[in-house]
Amino acid sequence: MSASTPVDEPVDGPATTNPAGDDPLARERAHLAASRSALRAMREDVEALDISDVTANWVNAAVLQRQIEERVKALADLSDTPLFFGRLDYLHAPGAERAEGAEGECFYIGRRHVHDADGDPMVIDWRAPVSQPFYRASKRDPLDVTLRRRFGYTGGDLTAYEDEHLSDPTEGATTSKLLQQEIERPRVGPMRDIVATIQPEQDEIVRSGLSGSVCVQGGPGTGKTAVGLHRVAYLLYAHRERLARTGTLVVGPNRSFLHYIEQVLPALGELTVAQATVDDLVAHVEVRGTDDAAAAVVKGDARMAQVLRRALYSHVTMPAESVVVVRGSRRWRIPAYELEETVRQLLNRDIRYGAARDALPQRIAHAVLVRMERAGEAPDDRVQDAVARSAAVKAAVKAVWPAVDPAKLVLRLLGDPEFLAEHAEGLLDEQEQKTILWAKPARSVKSAKWSAADAVLIDEAADLIRRTHSLGHVVLDEAQDLSPMQYRAVGRRCTTGSATVLGDLAQGTTPWATRSWEEALAHLGKRDAVIEELTAGFRVPTDVITYASRLLPHIAPGLTPVASIRENPGFFEVRRSGGPDDVVSACRELLDHEGSVGLIAADARVPELARALTAAGVTYIAPGEETTHATRLTLVPASLAKGLEYDYVVLDEPGAVVDAEPDERTGLRRLYVTLTRAVSGLIVTHTAPLPDQLT
């Protein structure tokens, strides 16, 4: 392998592919400039489209105009983002088995497709089949590739390249320095894509099919979030029409996390993927209250789904009287026993409560029409609809199968001990029922102080009444913290689609945290999902992950520790602290380095540290706000640290992080999360003794 340094110096390429005196780096820079020019021309062509004569009406015009605007955005050329990051030279000509490239022809691999004025490709989308060997080809299996070239950039300028001759048996396999540099490159701002550094085991997950669901167990720094986002981008490329109809969704743990990842898909040209938290999905009521841990655990238990079902269908009562429908001078009578048979048939069909209620008046009307036909009349569909809307039928339906509001149903369950006891019998014991009952029942849906767990119960009830709209694909990140009822809430958003579930069992920090992925997938409704495990750590330095892994036997016995593949061991130090001033000094020290810095502390200690930073004149931001080159320090409460990454981290008082949680195991898991947020270096400061598990 030949490699260049990341400066503006040409590097000698392979003599077999470059004529004497040729400057390979200059030639690649020329191709980059030409590709940017071609992309600009593609954008200008779209902007110049005139749709005035091709639309039938204003609706079509509006739709087409929106599609054009989205296409223009997708063709944006980000000046500081490389247009291509690699090149493949194929060995055989077209028609040869396994080969997609022509002899002597090379393909540039980038974030999106770019073609010239004649339609010939200048950059191939990383998701195209011809690009796949860039990630998977090896000396052992070159996949018909003779040369793989990686490019190094400073900002948007091409400054280096590195060649790997896959078909040359005399050249040994070596570690790519450009790949390592890209993985370890400091960051300021939100999460970026990893298209230039996707590893073979990650690529296999990214390119898995749309029809199947995948669960990815990955420790800190294994790239599971990036894999999930890139899988969405790949699926949109491979199944664009289908997913354009059905929709895609990324579900994250909180708004700070979603803000952190929100630029990844747009950078890959994908602008239509929705993002939400679980709380966003179930926002039927305003959440103003909180539950203690015991109540939240019971409300989040899957048994509550059956309690809700029982409570809902208890509203259905068997008819005690006949229905008499008057049509003109005739009276048509449907006896109670026949109505009861119709009701039981609908119950046995196991369809949604609301759908069955909608069907009941039509069933009654059909019974009336049968009698009309026997009497010699010839009623049509209009007559049946009129009978279904008649006062007598409406009254019968209201009495037998009344409308139910999901929020009012949950309100009654949580406020009426007798109603709850009746429908929780055999499911929840007396203590569990007492745990979730409100001390003071609310008077109305609006006045109730709903908790986040209550909102999930209302969403479950709403789905029992009316089917929730299903999407084509859902990505669920940081899934280990969801309750069974939350899994059900996400799962009904992809009942007819597939899912990518991402998480780490060792980072579960809720009292109801997932115990096994098999159990979680059952609640999600994806029992057949394939479970993959990522154990190679790309982001967390060796010394840091080794230190944090001391906690694994206590928080997730049997889980495979992450093995860092970083050549740079990173900076790591544990310091005795004299107080907030020493913490501020540690932050100043890390701010002397390039990249972002996170100061992570137990939530209760954040105000004190904020005052110390302000007094010292050190500017900082909160999670969810975007770092800049002027303000690179983020003050992070430990409860919001999950999923976030910083080049350097100062972790304040590990013991306080543990003590802030309701039990030691949850506290140690929270500590594991906070210890593994650093990409390049970590300073742990403490005045109180460290937890025994770290020593």
C-alpha cells in the first residue's frame, strides 16, 4: 500500500496505471473539480425546468414544484464535504463473471451520483452495487477489483490518496492510515456520515433487505447509530418508490440526540425521513406529571395492554330488545337474539373496536334488507345506507357498542379502583393496582396531570379503537431503555413494514430497561428479526474503553466487551479534584486541543458547574445546541449523555453519577454511558472516592 501525507504533496501512484511524469494527485483534483462542475450543471438543469405546460391543475403543479425543490436540495454541493472519497479499478471487461466494471475503467465512489453532460457517470453513489466492493473487497476475496484508492481531504480540498493493490499477491495487507485518520478526525458540530469508513461487518447490516428487520447490539463507539442511519439511506436508494409511499421514521431517545444526528441523512441527499421521540409518537395529551419508578414500571408492563383491552370491550353489551325500523308504512323488526348473534360475530372477528362499531349498523341494515327482499321489495345500496343511518339503528348501536374515547378510558382506569380491579384481575396484583392508581382522581382529560407512561397507555387504547398508520421502515435507536409498552407503541408504526433496532444492553438506565433483545423484539412485533452484534470499537480510545469495561461484569454479565481497533490509544487520566475550579481547569486544558469538549456531570451538580464556568469566563452550551469553533464546550447532565459523542470529555464525580440513580446497577450503567462519550481523550475528576467497581 502506498500512502500520502494529508498535505498538498503529490504521491507516486502505481507505475502500471500512470504514465511517466504524470501527477496522480493533480489528476484526481482535476476530476474532483470536473465532478463539482457537473453536479452544479445537474442542479442548474433542475432549477431551469419549466412546468407551466405539463401540469393539468394547480394541485399537480404544487406537487411537481415540491418534488423539484427537493431534488434541488438533494443536489446541493457542500463545500466542506468531499464529493467522492474512493476509487475502484476493476479487473475484467463487461460480461466477465462477477464484474460490473470495464477493463481499464475506474469508478469514483461518493455520497451521491454525478454524471456529465452526456450522462456518463463521474461519481457513483456509495449505495450502488458497483460500489459495494469498496467496503467488502479484501486480499482474500478481491471481488474482481485490482485497485482500491482512498482519498484524504482537508475541508473540501483533496490533499492525499492511498492505494491498495488487491490483485497483487506480493503486497501484504496493511492498515489504512487515511481510514484511521478519518475515524479519529476531530469534530465540531453534529454527527457526520461514515460513508468513507464503513467496515465490512457494518456494510453487511447496511445493505440488508427491506423485508427483514435487524437488531444491532453494539457497545460504545461501534457505530451502531451510524449503521442504522446509513441503512435508511441505502433502503431509500434501493426501494425509493415503495418507501416514498409508505414513509420512513427515525426514533431517538430525546430531542438533543435527534438534533445531534439530524444532518447525517441530508448530507447523503435524503431529505424525507421523519425524526421523533417515543413521546412525540404518543402525544395524544399534554404531559405535565411524572411517575415514580414503581408506577412507571407497572404502567410500562406489557400486561397493561390486556388490561386496556378488557376495559375497552367491557363497553360492549348484548342487546336486550329488538330493533324496529320504520320505512314508509312498513315496520321491520330484528329480534334481540339475531342482534346478539351479529355482535358475537364481530367480537370473534377480532377487528379494531372502532371498525367493528362502524360495521354494526351496516350488519343490522343488511338484516332489514333481507326481510324487505323476502317481502317482494327490491331495495338497493342507498336503502341500506338509509336504514343504517336511521334513528332506531343508531340508538341500538349506541346502546350495544358505544363510542369510547381512549384518553377517557385510561382516565377511568387510573382513577376508579373498582373499574381497574375488575379488568386487572389475574393480571395485576393488588399492590400493583394500588401503585398505578392516582391518589386524587382527575375530573377530566384536560385537567389530568398525565405522565409519559400514561400517554403510552392512551396510544395503546387508541390503537385498539383505530389501527395506527404503519410506515415502510422505522429505525429505533437507544432501544434498550424502552418499556414493553413503548416497544408496542413503536411496533404498531411498522406492523406492515420493517425495523432496524439499535442499542446496547449495558447502557440500559431505566428501571424497565430491556433484559434481552429476544424479549424486546417480541414486544415490538418483530420476533423474526436477525440479531447482529458489533464488537469492534472505532470511536472510543483503547484506554478509555478498557477502563469503562471494568463495569461490565456488574451491569451486563456475559456481554462481549468492545475491542477498540484504534491505533491511537487516546488520552486518559483520573485526577483527584479540589472542587469546581479544578474541573474548569481540566476543561480549559482540553479546549487547547482541536475538537469538541463535553463536561458531563450528575444532573444535580450541573448548576454549580455552570456557575463556575461562567465565573471563569468559559463559554458553554447545552445539549442540543450546536457547537461552533468559538464555543466548543457542552455542559451535559448525565441523564442526557446517551448517544452523544465529544472529542474530549471531562467526567465530574463518577460517584455522584451512580448515587443519582434509584439503584446501584442503574447507576453503574449510567456511569458506563458517561465514561464512553469521548473519542480522543477523557479526564475523570473526583473528590469523593471512586465506585469500588472501577478500582
